Amino acid sequence: MRNCATGRHDHHDVYAAQCPCRDVLDLLANKWSALAIGALEDGPRRFGALRNRLEGVSPKVLTATLRRLEAMGFVTRTIHPAVPLHVEYELTALGHSVAEPLAGLRTWVERHLDEITAP
């Protein structure tokens, strides 16, 4: 176990109520975060392209999701000076490192959906 840099506790423990691990887990377990990371695996995308790929997401929710991913270091936002502004989102090295396990989860869901009892 690793010592906690926040000083809130002795080690990282996602089961501990005060561990900041929970904030990261909350973000990554969110469907829009998992899908946005997957949509960025092949390279940078503009906001509109992301919105089109993530069918059903509202611009407000996508903006909030991308801001949280950026704040936690999973995504970078680059503004290219142009008229109109050209903004691209791209996975960081940290984002690429979490993309693989999230891809596994997405693939598992697709493969096993027919076995899951729907409510």
C-alpha cells in the first residue's frame, strides 16, 4: 500500500470514507467519463465530434465531464487560435493508462448484455 500524500490517512484505501480514491473512482465509474475516455483513445477530438460520438449526452453534461477529467489529469484541453476557436481534447499519459481497463469493461458489457436481466 502507498502512503497518502494528502495526509488524511496512512495509505490509499478506496473503501475508506475519507480517501480521495473515492473521488477518482466516482469520476471513472461515471458512464460519460468512461465513454469520453474511450472516444479519445484514437487521438484528439473536438467537442462537437465528441458530442456526436457520445450519443445522448447533453452539451452541459459533456462540458462538466471533460472539465472533471481535465482537472484530475486524464485529459488535456488545447485551444488553437482560429476564428472560430478550435478546441481539442486529448488523453494524457494518465488517461491512456486508464483507457485500457475501461475498454475492457465496455467490451465486457457488450459481450454479456444478453445474459444480464434487465429491470
